[in-house]
Amino acid sequence: AMMSVEGVWKVEVMGPHGWDRIATALLKDGRYFGASADHYSTGSYEFADDSITWDARVNQHGKVRAVYGSKKRRMNVRFEGKLKKEDKIVGRSQAADSKKFELRTRLIRLGNID
């Protein structure tokens, strides 16, 4: 059976104090949607073999966090990673305009989108 990345995922980045949960993401039909209490993001993903990449536009509307070394309310983020087992994606993400803030990023599958 071919593994799929479609579903609901917990998104975490490696911060100064360990893994930091930053979003819940939904991946479906090549579209990426993410949100937390203070932000939402929309974008598209490509998945081939076990590799996944996505580009998303992040909009921070609450408490603005400098997750990628920038306190901008809007930024474009790119992720590149691999599906490890069915329930875990690991890789790196960075703001499009800031190559030096590359964050280790992981997603843990929470459920399916029916």
C-alpha cells in the first residue's frame, strides 16, 4: 500500500528548550492548511516517494512570535522533509527571506480527514 501524507498533523519545531508545538496542520489533495490560536497558514505541498515539500503563507494575527528569526506578521515558509513511517514526517523549515534560520521540524499524525 502506498503511504499517504493526507491527514491531520501536529507541527513541532526544535527550539531553545526542546520541541515546541506551533501548529495543527491539515494536508489534503495537495493543499496545506495550518493554524494555532495566533496564526493561520495556507499553501500547497508535493509528495513523491517519501519526500514532501510545501510552501505556505503564514499570517500571524495574535501574539506575534519570532519563530523564524523574524517578527513579521506575514511570511512565506518552505518545508522540506521525509515521511518516516506512516505517522511521522521529519525535516527542516525556514522563512523564504531568511536562510540562516533553518529549524528542525517534525509532524506527528493525529488523525485522518474524512
